[in-house]
Amino acid sequence: MPVNAPSVVLIGGGPRTAGLLERLAANRPELLAGALQIHVVEPHTPGAGRIWRYEQHPGLMLNSAAADVTMFTDASVQCEGPAIDGPGLAEWAAGILDGSIADVPELPQELRRQLAALTGATFPTRQLQSAYLEWFFRRSVAALGPDTTVTVHRDTASAVEPVQHEAERGPERYRVRLAGGAVLHADVVVASLGHTDALPDQESAAWAGFAARHGAFHAAPSYTTDVDYSPLAAGQDVIVSGMGLAFVDLLVLLMEGRGGRFEELPDGALRYLPSGAEPRLWAGSRRGVPYHSKITSALRGDAAGDPAFFTADAVAALLEVPGELDFRAQLWPLIAKDAGYAYYRELFTGYPGRVRMGWQEFAERFAAADWYSQDRRRLVSESVPDTGLHLDLERLDRPFADRVFAGPADFQAAVAAHIGRDLELRTGPDHSETLALFTSLLRSYMDLGRLVPAERLNARSQQEVQGWWHGFFSFVDSGPPPRRLREMLAIHRAGLLQFIGPGLEIEAAEYSGRFVARSAQSGITVSAPALIEARLPAPSVARSANPLLRQLHTSGLGTEQQLLTADGTHATGRLLVSDRNELISPVGERRERLFGVGPGTSGWGAGAFARPRSNAAPFRENDALARRILNLLADPINAQADNSQANIDSADASQAVPQAAAGKDPS
């Protein structure tokens, strides 16, 4: 390898980095000739990274079916680089079994058994996904060719330091310091850190101190499988705050992980057989119910078409008007109307016996009415006699809003009935309208970042997109496999899981040395010597437990995104990046060769792998970033000049970034 070969350092070696390597390999023949050095800094196995590493409980599962997982940038992805299709998880498993995929190390016997049983509809284990991601990483490295050296450093990056190139007007280069003492030299650095831990916020820190003083147990937000739950005794009451995917994982670890097991009953339900080592959980949240089940039904009505209301043309018309956009007032009604259109199309064309009107007549009248209009409500009332089939997105978001319960037993029964009804709607053969809704919301979630420049949203809306919209989408579309909800009901019937209620409130009672949780709506109050905050920590650059993020913040190379809202300045905790993924300094300066991607950044890109043929946002972003990197390395002087000019010419765009940081919110 030539001494002066350009060098790229990728900090973080999970699936997002693997996808970027694949795009570098695909675009390199067009954009960069000659030798190339790539360094990947990852303490865990590259490809899988921390979240998808093999070394976790074997019972933990993906919340995506095997047919819905791919790492390949197929022809649906709208990008400049070449599409290179390849096997998604289901096809990869089949290829190993039939011998068409041979470049896989010997797998453990249990994974071989899982491969043999896998279908497209199977929700695979995370260990199986780990093996797929590791294989994809090795394949991407091999595709880079013999004149590229890829070195994996099983270490953690602790600092990035700029170094001015010796040549006059030469581009800035970087030193990357590793915790183990090594120093890497880079022409380009990409921080792809995924979900990172954060130091406890004020509330969590107070609870931790309380637990230490009173000999209680407290688990702050973290990746569930990385927490030590061994201090929890058998039969001990434990308050759990949060009922999302982290809560689902917690049930696996504290129930089956302690020796319990499930048995199938003749009616299709499950019975939980305790081992006797389990604690008793009391779970609550803002909504008071778990995330909705993933869907296993199939569409039976007319094929879903292109979006009808939240479209590129509709958004372009909004963008033509000067000023900032408001998500709730201008974008959400279009997203909601598209969701309703998809939902009712499937209901009308798939189940004509459930409606009183033909689809064409309904569609014409629906198109003419605003989503939140009386005309739309009247149309639905006239044409769909069963009010249980009326789509109410606010009720979907808060299923127990304004409901009064007769007492604790009534509330327990209500949650169990809610979960049972959810399973009926999402896994039975007769309610595929829920799949149409799922698909529409997923498409809108992905299209929002593609169609709407983040800097055109007012600050309040940027906060709401990252907060409410992401939370609502996750609640409806990104829930657990159906079996996990069946297991939840079985654990509830076994007396090891009780539900506290919506609007969860928690206090640390000094007089008793116990945590107290209550829900005013359900009327339930419980005290316990243990509290688990079952969720990932919110992004935070300033409070990050990751040394690199803290160093980027303190050095001024990067900063947290700041939004000025009607309630004052709001720090999102996310690493501020431009629309080209460049890090932004506290004074609005773009770092032209220092990039950030992933869930901890202010960019739109979501996820790391995706459904096949879905024009996935992370794949589009990977391709654009790979081409940007290759162009920088191929022509560094001109690229530097182009980027410098971009900082001048696109002052409005770079202020968005900065519009958030400088805090202008004209709305």
C-alpha cells in the first residue's frame, strides 16, 4: 500500500458502516482510482456492532420478519450510484442451506437449526441477524478490491483532532486517537456510532442516589441486555417505566432468562410455567399499553398505489411559499389523509360487505375533504356502519384517553383486552386494513426526510418530528413480533406482570426507602424496592457516555442541535450535521471532511437495514455520502474549494443547522 494512499477512518463498525462500505465499493470504479486505506474502529464484531452482536441472550428477536430485512441497495433506491442487489436475510438463509452461499464460517448448531426453520414470515433471532450482518460486512470489504486495505481496530475512538496539510491550501486532515493508545491518520472521518449510552439525566441520577442510600435497585435507561439484573430477587416487586421494545426484551431476560417456559394451549394461547426465580413486574407508561404487534396478515383488496396526498408535488407546492413549514398544520394532515386513504381502500375493496358505498364514490368524496373536516367524518359514518372500523389516529395514539375505570381489576382486564384485540386485528386473516395503514405510515416516515429539507421546518416542528411523530410511528409500526404479546398475556395471567396505567408518575419516597408508581387514570398505586427505566437513553452529545462524542463537543468540532421554541431553547441532544452529513461547529462552520450519520445525529436518515424494494432512506444517504467521500479523495483541492463556496452560496441552508443553533423561529 503506497504511503500516501488516501485514508478513511470509520468510527463505529455496525450495520450502518457496513452499508457505507458497500456503497464505497459500488461507486469507487467511477470516482476514484488507485490505492485506498480504510480503518474501522469497533470494539465488537464488525458488521454487527454492539446492538446486533452475537453475544447476547439467544431468545432475543428482531421485530422484523426475515423477508423484511436486507442490507442491499437494490434498484428501488433513488441514488446516483449503481444498484447492486443481493440476498436479504431470508434469501441468505436459503442460500446457505442449498450451498449457493458458501463464504460463511461454520455456524453453531442452534443457528443451523434456525436456518432450516426460517421462512420469510419468521421473526429471526438477533444472533441469526448478527451472522447475516457479519457476512455482509466481509462481502463489502471483499468488493472493495485488492488495492484497498481495510483494517479493523477492536478498540474505541477517544478523540478526533484536526491537522493542517503541509501543502499550501491543502485540505484539513485528522488524527483519530484510540483508547488503547493507537493513532490513526485520516483524510476523511465518519462517526457512525449508532445508539450510545448517556450519563443519567437529573431525574435518573436522583433515583440512582436514592437507590444507593436505601439499598434499593435502579436501572437507568440503557440497552436492556447490557444491564445486570441479578440483584432482583425471586418474587420481588419491580416497577418498570416504559412498555416499548426495551420492555419486551426485559420480559425475555427476567422470565425465560430465569428458567421459565411457555407451553402452547389447544386454543392457540400460551401458558407461562414459572421457574420460581422471577420477580413480579409492574409496568406503566404514558399510554399504559405496549407497542402494537407487527402484522402477519396479507392484503386482499386493490393493490396499494402511490401516495395520493403526501406527495412530492404537494410538498413542493408548500416549499414554493417563502418561510418555514409547520409539521402539525401543513404536513401531518397530508400524512394522516394518506394513511386514511390506504386504510379505507383496503377496507372497501377487500371487504365490500362491511361498507355501504362503492370505493370509487367514497374515494372521490374523501379526496375532496380535509382529514380533520366534518365532511370526512360524515362520509365515514355514512359508509362504514361499524364504528370499530373507523380510523381514529388520535385514539390509536392514546387508546385509553378519557376512559374511566371502575378499579384496578377493571384496568387489568382492559389492557389484556386491548392486547388481545390488537393481536386479532394484526395477525388474523380478516383485518388487512391494518396492514394498509402500516404500509402508508412507513412510507410517509421514510418520505418525510426525502421530501422535506429539515431546515424548512420551524424549530417547534423539528422538535415534534423527533419527538411525537417518531414516537407515534414506533408505537404503531415498530412493535414486537406477535408472539411477544402472546407471551406478555401469558405472563400476566401467571401473576408475574401487572399493568399500572397511563400517565405513569414515579416518586422516590424517602420515608419508606421505596419507589412509588401511580396512575391517576387507573387509580393504581404500587410501591417497590426496584425501578427499571426500560428504554434507550435519549441522545445527548453533552452527557454522552461515549468519549468521542464528548470530545467532539468540548473541542468545538461538533455541537448539539439547539432549537429555539416558544418555550425557550431546546437541546435535542443530537449531533448537529448539515444536509451533507458534515459536522457543524458551535458557530456554524462545516467540517468538510468530518461526517456524522445515524440515530444520534440531526439528519433524517433512519435505521441501518430496511425492507427490500422500499427506496430506503439510509441506503440513499449511504450512497450520497460514499460518493461525497470518494470525490473528496479524488480531487481534494477542488473539493475543498467547492465546499468552501458551498458555505457561502448556501448560507440559508447552512443556517438551518444554524437556524436551529442560532435559534430563529419566525412562526
